[in-house]
Amino acid sequence: MYLQTRRYLGSAAQLGQRKLRAAQAELAAAQELGQSRLLAAQELGQSKLTSAAELGQSKLTALKGALHYEVPDTTLFSLVGTTLNLLNGTTGPGLLALPLAFARCGWLMGTVMLLGVFALNHASLLLLLRACLTTREHSYIGLCSHVADGIASLIDWSSLLFFFGSSVSYLVIIGEAFTVLTSSLGDGSVYDGGPVSDGPLHYSLLALLLLVAFTAVCLTPLSLLRSMDALQCTSAVGMGCLFFTVAVVALTPPPPDAAAAEPLPPAEVLMPMLTLLLSGDAD
């Protein structure tokens, strides 16, 4: 009886040890499975985080490329060149037309009209500045991209017609300057032009050829430049020529037999007033 009880206890102990080892093996397998699943989840989360970061970086790079933000150049050379470009753009033949308009309109009316043009330009520049600060744009093309298509087309065509008219007026002035130059070389239609009523050509033939050559050689290459920064040297030359012209006009005394200008009738004052408005607006 004692031996049977002992064998039964031994077999029960062995069975308990086998079950314990099986449970320990299952626990170890469960721990390994849980550890592997945890590592897989960590790798998956890390890959998703990395892909999300790369996607965000690519979107940020694309957004920066779309904004085309330019770091402003604040060097002394850039500031001087920008000032010359601004002066060259705001002054022109209208600066010489103002004295004629004042002579025709009088000091009072000329001053009132000039102040009115100044107020209109100041208001329009403030509107443009606020629009640029709101949209983070610095060009007419960029501003037009934030409005409706119809308004953008209207602005584009208005700017095109305005600049086309300005270019034509400058070509007329250059052609007349070439005519004055060629008229000092000789007489006849080749050197000296005439009024429109005298013939089909207002300029001389030589002045017309010089105008075409000057447009092809000088104006066309300068018009194809992509940035106004490249025109700093030409702006400096233009401002020097303008100041020289104003100095010559201001310091040259009138001829001894020059008669004083007579006041115009009220109906004819409207044309000088229009000239004053257009010259002030162009400047």
C-alpha cells in the first residue's frame, strides 16, 4: 500500500512538472509572440511617421516653390539702383510738359491740378500696397491671380494698352530728336522732315532709319530683360540726361525778341489742363 501510494505521488509529481514545463513553454512562446508583435507595431508606426514627415516636407517644399519668395537685397548698390529705377519710372517727358501746362493754365489752376494728381497717385499707391501686403504678391500678374478671370483680363488689357501708348509716345519723341539731329547735316527730305500736311513722312528718311536701327539694336534687347535690376545702369544714364536737359532749359536765357505768352481763352485752357493731368499721371 505504501509503495502504491508512493508511485502514485511520483507519477502525479511528474505529471505536474510536465504541465508546469508546458505552461512555461507556452508563456515563453506568448512572450516571444508579444515581443515580435510589439516590434512589428513599432516598425510600422516608425515607417508611417517617417512617410508622413517626408510627405509634409515635400508639401512644404512645393509650397515654398509656388510662393517664389525672394529675399530682398538691401545692399547699398541695390538701394541706389532701385532708387534710380524708381526715379526713371516716375519722371520722363511729362517733366518737361509741366512748365508748358503751367504757362497755359496759370499758377493757381496748375497748382490745384498738380495737387489733385498727387492725391490720386497717393491713393492708388496705398491701394496697391495694401493689396500686395494682403496677398503677399509683388507684381501685377500675382495680384491678378487673386481676382476673377474677367477682372484679371480687364487689368491685363488696360496695362497692355497703357504701356503700348507710353512706348509709342517715347518713340515719337526719339524720332523727333533724330530729326533735329539729321536736319543739322543737310537739307531735303533725306535730312530734314516736315509737317504732316507737306507729305506722308513727318520724319526725315535718315531719322526714320536711325529710329528703326535704335529700336532694333538698343530698345529690343533691353525690353527682353527679365528683371528691372538689369536696367540700373540705363536708369542712371537716363536720369543724368534728364537732369542735363532740365538744367539747359532752366539756365538758357530766352531770346531778346521773345514775346511774353498771351493768356489763352477759357475754352482753350482745357487742352493744357488735360496735358497737365496726363503728364502728372505718367510721372
